[in-house]
Amino acid sequence: MPITLTQLNEDEALRYMGCPPEKADAPLRALVSGCAREVLAAARPRWAWRALGLTFGADGVRLEGGLLLPGHDLREHLAGCDRAAVFCATLGAEVDGLVRRWERLDMGRALALDCCASAGVEALCDQIERELQGQFPGCSFPFRFSPGYGDLPLAVQDGLLELLDAPRRVGLCANDSHLLTPRKSVTAILGVARGEIRAKHRSCLGCPARESCIYRKAGGHCGLS
């Protein structure tokens, strides 16, 4: 199921840059708009997914096939779900290369490109989430949950990539620190419930960046909560 990325949220890119969108002046807006176009032109979106059964235990959630996703937060998040659509997605190595080239020439532009790419991979995941929801008519879904969010460790990315055969299918790997390469990539778990479940929203409480968040310190939020 190919997906084409045609737009990204420039306000979200500004937030990643540490600038509230309402405070962005015209030159900064113009920079972000130009960088957004460059990222969209460079992106080569690819993704893969599998539907897997879930087993709940005291130590976390176990995926069909045996992979344990440890911790309390994901187990609570998936309450009421009996399956999950596990997926990975990447903008491709070309976007990484674009950012690296500008890091040698203009760090300000490189920052804007990097933040636009972050907004781009979120837009890609939003499309994938909608696509996957269409595969399960009549079902309910909490929001997608990724390693590093709440108490779900980044280390589980290695197992998720293996389950999805991601290196072969989409060229996505993880390094020794469990960070994805290419960098503008995501792994995620989307719960699937056969009936109605209580609506869940991303919140500051579960965010791994909560203590250092520049938005909370300024009395606002990143737009996802």
C-alpha cells in the first residue's frame, strides 16, 4: 500500500524549532515553507506493518510470536484491545542526506530542514494510521504508541524491526543505541479493539521529554496533548 507525502504541518515544524507558531515572523515562516518543500521533494516514504494478537501480563504486553513490550504504560494504553497493528515508516535516507549537506553550509537552515522532516514523518504516520484503521472496520483504536513514549524502552525497536522484516522491506535498521536509521523514521503499535473503548489522548504525563520540555516551561504544549 504505497503512501505519498504531499504536505506537512509547518506549525508543528516551528514548534520543533522551539518557536510558538503565533510568534513566528515572516522571514522565519518563509524559511520553514521553503524547507518544507525541499523535504517533501526529497522524501521517499516507505512502510511495513503486521497485525498481531496480544497477551497481557504483569510485566507488560506480549505480541503474538513472543516479543515482550515491557512496562505499565503500554499495557494500560492497550486495555480493551485484542490485536495490534505494528508498523514502521521512514522518509528515507535522502532526507537525512539533505539535512547533512546543509549542516556543512548553514546550521540555521539545517535546523529548519530537520524540524520539517520531523513534522513530515508525523504526517506520514498519520496517513498510515488512517490506512490501518480502514483495515479493521467496526473497530476502535487508541492513538499509536512508540518506543520511548512513557515507560516503553527504545530497546524494543530492535525486536519490532525484526518482526516486520524492516531492513529488507523498507531499508530501516537500528544502531547500537536503538536509534533508527534513517533518522526520520518511526516504529509504532496501534491497538485494535473489537468494541468501544475509552478515548485516549497523548498527554504530557506520559511524554519522555516532560521534564525538559520547553513548551511546558513556557506554560504551553507541543500541540499533541
